[in-house]
Amino acid sequence: MDERSLLLLGILMVQSQHGYQINEFIEKNLGRVTDMKKSTAYATLDRLCEAGDVYMHAEQEGNRPFRKVYSITQRGTTHFFELLRFNLAKADKMNFSSDIGMMFLDHLPYEEFFPLLNERLVKLHKQIELFESTPPHGYGLGVDLAMEHHLVHLKADYHWLASVISRLQATQAK
Amino acid sequence: MDERSLLLLGILMVQSQHGYQINEFIEKNLGRVTDMKKSTAYATLDRLCEAGDVYMHAEQEGNRPFRKVYSITQRGTTHFFELLRFNLAKADKMNFSSDIGMMFLDHLPYEEFFPLLNERLVKLHKQIELFESTPPHGYGLGVDLAMEHHLVHLKADYHWLASVISRLQATQAK
DNA sequence: TATAACATGTAACAAGTTACATGATTTC
DNA sequence: GAAATCATGTAACTTGTTACATGTTATA
């Protein structure tokens, strides 16, 4: 919703782009930061257009498929800064869907939940490796910080889970 | 969706309860773990009923408003364990809406973003304090672990943000 | 000549939220 | 007698996803 708009407006703050281009940029570079899908982006761009935050004009080079090029308007720029300020001052509400399962851990015997948690630990480890093997984009300080933020939480999650597993193991050993 | 069902089934694994009771339990004790709203719970209970995971019977004590008491069925129990195993083995996909804003930090001058990030830091601090001032529930190992998990991420977020602020300050000072 | 990449969308669906509606009973 | 608590919902809306539809051009 608001974050989707902020994302699109922010991308258009750099330069005018057409929808496909925007979607590609998101897919290739921001897959970790957002999960917005293409059709959502197209629809949101439409909404921003209607709201006057963004201005669209069609372009066509030769016989290539036509494109809708979006540019941010003055109004959109103002809106962007509003959304940005709000977003930066806001503390994320974090809720982790895995906490739901965690709460009911007690219903499974050790032999059951131990391999399950280990499976999760391995998945987290792979995500971290993937992250660390990817070089920084160089799209600017902000983007790098966002990536760093993500990594911090991945690692926190990993270490916590590892500690849970070893504590549970210790309890079991008694 | 699946987590909502898991949550409700898990609550009913302990004992049969009526909707209001379930909602109250969630509101009072699990507000940190889930953001499910009352009407969603009622609707989900209906769906679980239709699916045969849960069995409903109406009760009325004297003249008090009637209640729908839900009990988990054999099928529901099986389903609960399926959902639980899947949930425990799963790594959360984490995306933080605040990362969107972070990415565009560069668009604001230091004098602007510094107080905004500080405002966020204060909010995080308050959340952590609130968390730590609340005694553990004693609803079991799993619930305590889920709370601990939440706190771990809050603290990771806090420390990261503090480090970002001091690094940005250092850059600025040059 | 097939298929990947370019470029846009729509329609149907699913999930969840908000705000409202209802009505009894206990408490102040 | 008013307000809070008990107990349930429904209808309208928002948001987002999935899967499909369309047609061109470069590449293998």
C-alpha cells in the first residue's frame, strides 16, 4: 500500500521509466527488500497516475511494443517526501509467522521437532550465504543500508535458532 | 491464512473454547505474536468448521448470551500437526517495510533524516522496555521462545539502527 | 522456426480489515 | 439509568495474487 507507492515514487525520483523497466529493476535488485509483484506495480502506477502523483506518456520506438513512461510530478515529489519521512520515523511492526509454530513446539516430541528446527537452520544459513556472496549494488548508501538491515535480521534469526536448538538439546540430555 | 488456522487449532488443542474466549486470549496474551483481528478469527473458525477440522456446539448458561464452543476434531488434530511441522521447518521470509524508506535515505539531507531515525530509535527502545517489563506468561516453553524470538529481533533492530545513526554522524562530522 | 525477452494488462479470486449491527447482563 | 463487558456476526471495502491474454522483436 503506502510502501508500494513509496517504492515506486522513489524509483521515479531518480528518473522517468516505463513499467517494464521498473518491474525489472525491482525483480533483479530489490527482491530482498520487497515482494511486490508485477501486476501490483502496474496497478499501483495507475493509481498514482490517477492521483496526480505521476504523469504518464506513451512512447514507441519504431515497431517495438509501446511503453508507458512514468514521470513523477511536483505533487508526487511532495507525496514522496511525506511517505519517506513517515516511513523513516516508523518502527516496523514485526511479526513472524514462524512464531505461531514455535508457540506450539510443546506438542511435538523432541525426536520430531529437532530435525524440523535443524531444517530451518539450514535454510537460514543458505539465505545468509547467498546474501554474503552477492556484492553490494552501489546504488547508494540507502540501498546498501537496507540490505545490511536485512542481513542483520537474518543473522539474528540464525543465531537465536542455533541457541534454541542447543538449549533444547541440553534439556533433553538431562 | 495457514498461520491463522494453525494458531486457532493450536489454541483448541489445549481445550475447547468459544470464540469470544479465544479472541480475548489472543488479544491479551498474543498481541505480539499475531495481528489477527476478531472478525478474522470468527471467520476462520467458521471455515475450520466447514472443513471438519473443528466441531461447534452452542451453549447457553441461564440468560447469558449464547456461545459457540469450538472443539478440535481428529481431522483437525492431524491438520494441526501438518501445519505445525511445516511451520517449524520454514524460514520466515522477512521483509521490513522500513527498508523501503531506508533505500531512499539519500534524498533527505542530514538535518532531516537524523531526527527521523532518532524518533524510530526511541520507539524501538520503548517497545523493548515494554517487553522486558512484562513477566513471562508461563504458558509453556514454546510461547516463551516465541516471545524471546520477538525480543531478539527488536534488539537486533535497535542495535543496528543505533550503529547506522552513529556511522552517519561520523560521516557527517568529517 | 521456436523461444526468450519485451511490454502491457485484465478478470477472478483470496484474505483481511473496518465499521456497523444486535442484544443481553453486570457494574457503577 | 448509563456504560462496560459479554458474545456474535455481516457487508463493503482494500489489497494483493494468480493465471491468463496479447502481440512484437531479437536470438539461437
